[in-house]
Amino acid sequence: MPELAEVEFFCKQWDLGLGGEIGEVLTHPAARIYRDIPAAAVERGLTGRTLVGSETHGKQMLFEFSGGAWMGLHLGMTGRLYVAALDHEEEKRDHLILVQRERKLIFSDYRMFGKLTLDITDDGERPGWWQALPPRTTESGFTKSHHRTFVKRFPKTPLKTLLLDQRCYPGIGNWMADEICWQLRLPPQTRSGELSDEEIDAVWKVTRKVSRDAVRVIRPDWGRLPDSWLMNHRWKDGGVCPRKECRTDLVRADLRGRTTCWCPVCQK
């Protein structure tokens, strides 16, 4: 599933369409992405409007159109955004196509776990659900005290499971949570209530670091994260801990329904 940095990368793909009018909206009305709003309403709501701006928040995207229209988009597990020429032949998985004079802006999702919403606000302000989202892990609003309070609310929850909770860590997903635990040298199964105050603060610090570094590397051009990170080794057959002084075989197991990877030596 695309996480914080991947979501920013895909959102950026539609920047080519900023300032362009939507002449036609093509949809697959039966696609599951329209479970919260009929495809026909999206077609009516966006046709003739101009794409004004875009932004991300964790795993969420928000696209602003003229006249106070806001389209929210969640990529789900397999969603992606891309731009194609006008002669691009529609594919079965292309569930939303915004046709502009010079290009097509396309949302593709072959497993259809993504979701689309459309709000039209009288005052032009962002929709309420967007404004109610928790602070981003890359921004100043994600404070040490905010993080500490949340951790202490769930003392029996494993650290990795806690990091996947979008109410406090928007955009953190499976690989990022594993990376944070590995960089901290803490087992992902560690119960939050077992963490000292110093360790809780360290989780906050590393979460911010991993989030910012991932955005810096992945967002511009899908760059490769350093081989010194767990990410590049966690799914390999025979993958080993990337720490030069360790090189221990990595372990994979299920943790509350999510496949988890860690080093049994560095993360005792």
C-alpha cells in the first residue's frame, strides 16, 4: 500500500494539469472507488472546472478545482495517478480520467481498494473531514507531547501496531513502521506500556526522521532509499540486517495481521 512518501510522489504526477480545464470526465460507474459518491455526481461536479491545486496528508490526497470543488482521493493498496496523451486508450483499471485540452489525468486501481470523494463548499474552504485530520508526522504540529499522550493511551498495543494507527501517525504504513522499529533497535512486538519515557521520545524523533527522509528521497522521482535502511532488504529471500557489524538473517512473522520484518540481534 502506498505510504506517505509514495502518496506525495503520485499526487505530484498531476501537477502537469494545474491550470487546465476539465473538458470531460470518464468513469467506470460500477467501480468500487465510487462507493461513497456516484460516478455520475463526480462527472457532473468536475466537468468544466479547472484544476487549481493539490496537497497530501498521510495517505490522503486532496485536489482543488475552481468554484470550491474538492476531490479527495485515497489510493488504497494498488492505486496510482499518471498522465497520458489524448490518444491514450482507456484501460480496464483506469476508473477515473479527467480529460484536458492537452492531456488525460488518470486514476488507475486494479484492485479497487481506493476511494474517491467530492465536496463543493460555498466558502471555498477545504472540507471539514480534511481539516479534522491529525497533524502530519513531517510538520511541527506533530509534537513530542502529542505523540507521548497517544502512546500512553494504548499500553498493551505492540509498537509497530501503534505506529500504523492513522489517528496519530498519518501516512505511516507497513514498511515505514518496520523501518522505525529497526532504526530504534526495538522489537516491533514491544508493548507501548513497556517503553520508558526516553524511548517514547526516541520513537517520536525517529518517526519524524524516517518520514522526512522518505519524502525527500521518494517524492521527487521515486528515488531509491539508502541500502543502509531496512527497507531495501526486508522482503528479499535470504535478506540480512544491513548493519555492517550485524548481517544477521532477518526474521518475518505476522503481527496482528500484518507481515513484520526485524533483526533478531539488533532488536532483541
